[in-house]
Amino acid sequence: MTLLNWTGFLERLEHNQALALELATDLLSAIDVRTYKLSASIDAKDQKLIEQSSHALRGLLSPYGPTLLLLELKSIEESARSRTFYLETIPVEIISMITDLKSDVQIEVSALQNEFDRKNALKKVL
């Protein structure tokens, strides 16, 4: 099961592949940091930081359409906001979904980069 809705992401960007490449690359460079911040806030049992970091991670991921993952993060955010969040770690399911999403985005980034490289090589030949 793929969480990534690449088609929807491209549609929201009006099929601007250069922008898609830039934003997806930014996602890949930021996702581990945001995930770590959520994990650290859970470790610290800081409800306000849990709320903020889950919200920030949701914001980073939402353009890519991982509905199930976004729902899980929203649940964490809302339970932290109501001060009822008591997990000791990020649930394994969330980590697994983030890992799968990263992998899917990396595949799309590689494909776009290869396409841009091919077009640039053709331009040099012509």
C-alpha cells in the first residue's frame, strides 16, 4: 500500500515538475528532523511540544496525501492538546508509514531528476 499521492501532489502544483522536485527534495531533507522532534517531545512527555511537533510534521507531509498517516498524527496532536497523550514512543505504525512515504518520494525524486538530466544532456547535444 502506498501512502503517497504523487498525482494529486503534481496537480496541486499545476504539473510544475521543477517545483515538485524542489519541494520533494525539501521534504526528504526535513522529514527525519521533524520525526526526531516529535520523538524527542514524546520522550520528554511535553504535551505542548508533542502538539507542536505533530502539527509541524502533518504540515510537512500533507501536500503528499498520506491520509492514514495524517490521521494518526492528527490524533497525536489532538490528544496532546487535550493533555491526554500518554504513549512512551512514536507508534511503530507511524514510523513504518513515514519510512514507506520517504521511500516512495525518493523514487519519484529520482525519476524526476533522471528526466531533467536526460533533457539537459539532449540540450547539450543539440
